[in-house]
Amino acid sequence: MYPVMMAFFWQRAVVSVAAAMLIYADMTLDCRPDFVTVVWTEGRSQADLSLFRLGSCFPTSFSATQAVFRVDFNDCNFRRLVTGHHLMYSNDLTYGSSSGSQSLSFTHPVVCAFARPKDWYPMIYDPMFSTHGVGHLVFHIALMNDDFSGPAESTTFALGSFIPIMASVSQKTHQPLLLLLEECVAATTPELQPESPVYPIIANKGCLVDSRISGSKFEPRQKSSELQLSLQAFRFGLGQEVFIHCKLVAWDPNGLDLTKKACHYVKEHGWELLDNYAYSTLCDCCDSDCKSRKTRSIESGTHGVAQKAVLGPLTITDETS
């Protein structure tokens, strides 16, 4: 309970300093030993919650009224401070308003304070979310409007309509990386549990399995660091809040294999590789089991980095019922 009490203390300090900015909003902070959950609830309809950042991180998920961050203290450029009996992690929650917006840009401190463990000693180095030779990476996934030119205006979709989703990775260096979605499932909870019912969307290391039974498809790439998905709204979780849980991978563009690919099913042709139709044989395993002939470790950072993210909540409705 101690971390939560300390987080509440700091949150009250934020409210007292910036009460004018928070009159239409509320922020909750849940500090755990290794990670923090920050939830910003906004009462103004004109605010674009996709513009929130926690340090260097995009929201883990956002809707029309909430921006949610679930992040490790090793990520997002958290600052660590050890003072006597306390271990503190601090960062800044920022909102950068878009041009023409009536909402003002602002910054709020986010602080988690813990009792310093008796056996705690400084690490030799801080683990950083990075990949070899390409610098720090920031992953992002969002609901988009119909032509992928901006964020979605609504999180409610009619059954059978298309849900535009864009995933991306930001990088500070010029060396290119290919953004892939290794797996995605839909669930009715923001956190997956072993007993959670799920609807598979992408499985088998990059196969858009939902395209087998629907019109879902990957859109042609505009950038190697972005992946656009037109997902046809399904019956799973109809009328409920639905969350899409994905594993994003930033990978060496020259290292595509059976386990690192983006494949969708085209009714007239079968499985096709998004990034090079001539190598669509990499997708043949989508109906069986995709296993690499080579042993490569994402965790080693040699070829890429993976990150899990949650998109939602969104709602699918049946307008005919």
C-alpha cells in the first residue's frame, strides 16, 4: 500500500498547482514496484488524447475520454532518485495541442515514491528500451479515420464496417526498421488472463488469420516504420467494450523469414506477403505452424525489438438488431 499512498500524495500536489487546467479532467496514478499505470480522464470533447506523452512514450491505449499508460520504470525516460530511505521515479505527462485546437499544451509531473529496499543497490547500468545500432524506439498503435490521415473521431463501429488501425515505431536514427504485428487478439478486458476468451486477429507470427473469414487486410505500406490494418468489425464482444492486444516488432527489413512477416489472405490468390509479393511463399505456413529455420533472438536486440500494446476500448454494434 505504501507506493499507492505516496502516489496519491503527489497527485494531490499536482491538482493544487494546476487546478485551472484540471477542472475538466482527472488523473489517477497506480504505482507498482516495477511499473506504473497513469490514467488521464478528459471531460472536454475537443481534446485529442492521442497527443499525450509520458516522457518519450505514447499512450498504451486511448479512447475519446481517456489516455492510459501502462509502462515500466525502465522505459519512457523515467528519472530515478535515491534519497536516504526513499527510491523515487519521476517523469512528465505532457499534452501537445495540435494546430487550431482550443486546448492548451501543458505538462504535469508524475512521481512514484517507494521505501528503499534494504538490499537495494544501484545497477551498473539502466536497461534502456533500444535496439542495437538504431537508438531508442517508441512504439505506437491507434485507431484512425477512414483514410488513415488522422485519429478516429469515434470508437464505435458498425458490425461489418472497417476499423482502421495504424501501428508505428519512432526512431531517432536513419537506419530503417520494418514495423510488424506479430500477433493480435481481441478481448473484452484491458488485461489478458489465462481464462480470458479471445478472438484471434493476427497469429502464427504475422498471419492476419481474420482475413481468412472476412475482408480484413493490410494496406500498402507508406513507410517501413508504419503498418496500416483495415480490420472488418466482428461479432466477438458485440455491444461490449473490446480491447485489441498486440505484439509489435521492429525488425531488420532484410531479415524477413517465416516468423517475421506480414501476410494476409486474398480470396483469389491465397496468402500474400505484404512487403514483397514475389516472396509470398513465406506465408505458406500460415495454415500450419510458422517456425524459423534460423535461430534469432529478439531479446538480444541484434535484429529487432518487441513491445506489447493494448488498443481500446472500442465498441462494435449491430445496427440491424
